[in-house]
Amino acid sequence: MLNRDEDILKAAEDWQKAGHGVALATVVETWGSAPRPAGSSLVINDEGTFLGSVSGGCVEGAVVTEALDVISSGQPRMLEFGVADETAWNVGLSCGGTIRVFVEKVG
Amino acid sequence: MKLETLKELNAERAARRPVIVVTDTANGEQRLVKAKDFAADPLHAELAKALRMGKSTNVEVGGKKLFLNVYAPTAKLVIIGAVHISQALAPLARSLDYDVTVVDPRTAFASPERFPDVPLIAEWPDVALPPLNVDHYTAFVAVTHDPKIDDPALLHAFERDCFYIGALGSRKTHAKRAERLRAQGAKESDIARIHAPIGLDIGAVSPSEIAVAIMGEITATLRLPPKEKEVAA
């Protein structure tokens, strides 16, 4: 409830200080039975290492791929995953919910 | 997120001070608002509500869609008294995600057999409390019925501005306690902050029911808007 993402944001800071490209992905909106609430986040570095979760495992793979693009371009983007979305079926948000995930570069 | 913002966010989180990061999701513009700056912020009502509910949320202001990401410290519960009520209260509070610590100098009460999964400190409040970093995000409950233990603990809770302070005892017992605390220099405004008799009035009889009444009152204090604001609205 109140306790979440405890070490993830610290890891993002440490990665950045160590010279890595880092992105932060945050659930900003959910509809239906989304597995993780708004505010949940995932941090990704330029080696594809990630910590945290935005969906309990359903769409993390797709988010990491997008995050690597964001690290190289520097441009934030909004991702949407849900059952109405063809690609969502592919990555498998099978719980029936829809989530929007904001991905931004750190630094 | 700028590295500076991330650093500031992590520093505030480490210090157990609440913050909200406001992001314009259309362009990535971002700012960090510390709880102490909420009152002066144009979004103060939205920020205050999001923090009280501990819930990240979206708001639309002047045609802009903003995401408010709430970073609230984990609430703590300090229980003075390893008594029967505490045996029910500690697991209940943990199921509500509180970090729970039980303090009681009486080793017969403060035994791991009676409190198998709860951090337990068998020391007097003056020794036990300072290392616990009791702060505003702490609910503080004194249930020993022994003034030698409860009173100094309550004085510590006043000093640390706990968001909830409750003490076991009837109105009569509490009136005597108020006198003692006053004699030890406590302010009237602090004494008035003590919830006593403790817990919501739900006709609780058993220790478990009293624990429910106490957690209900703590939850209400954490989540409901302050009373004076309700009246003003």
C-alpha cells in the first residue's frame, strides 16, 4: 500500500552515476483489473537490466524494448497495453485490464 | 526525469518526508513538490488529497493532463505495552502494511513466545524510543495501563508529532493522566491530541475487537480530511 519501489529509484540513481543510460517507466493510468496500481515503476538501464514491475510480468518485455529506444532518443513516450490492442495480445496482458505506462529518460 | 530531481526524490524518501512528482505526460515536463510546500502550490487541494489517500492519480488543470505520483513513507506503529490487546493489534497492523514495533520493559510481557513475528524491545521508553526514529508518519499507542511506562512514552510521541496518539483507559483514568502530563510540562494542545478512551466506539469487548477499534481510528486519522477543513467546506 504505502511501501513500494523502495530500492528501485535508488538503483536508477546509482546506475546513472555509474555512467549508464537509464529510463524510468511508470504506470500512470489503469482501467479494469490491472495488476499493478498507478505509480508502480520499472527502471531499465542501457544493458537491458531492469528492476521493479509495471504489470506483474505481463508486459515488462515490451516496456524494456521501448525503454531502450527512449534511452537513445531522450524523448519520453506513452505506452498503452490492453485487451483491445492487438499488440497487447502479443505481449499478453491477459488479465483483462488496460494500463498506460509513461517512459522517460533519467538525466 | 532529471538526475537532480531523482536525487532530491531519493533524499526525501530516505528522510521519510512525503513528496509528489508532478509530470505533464504530454511533454515530460516535471517538478517535485515537497509536502511542506503543498500549501503554497497552485495544485494544493489535489496534492493534499493525493497524499492523504496515498494514491497516485491524474488531474486535468488548464487543459493540461498531469500525473501526480505520490511517494509517502511507510507508516509505522509503535505499541507501548506487550499486553493482550497488542498481541491482536500487532498482526492486524502488519496486514495493513504498518512497520510495527512493540516496547515493554517488563520481560514477562515482552517475550518472543507471545510476539513471534514482531520486533520487540524489552526496554524502558527512554532507551527504546530514540533509536526508533518516531516521526510524523508514526501511529503511537500506549496500552500498558502503567503511568511509569505510558507517560514518558506519550511525552516522546508529542515531541515527534505522531499523526495518531492513543492511550488506553477510561475517561476518569485519562483525566488523571492529563493531570500528570500537565505537571510534567506537556502543552494542552498536545494532551488534547491523545485519543482516549482509545479506538472507535464500536462496543469492542475482546482484545481483538479493541484492536479493530484502534486500527479503525488510526485509519480514519490517516485517510479522512482534517475536521476543521470539513467544516470550512
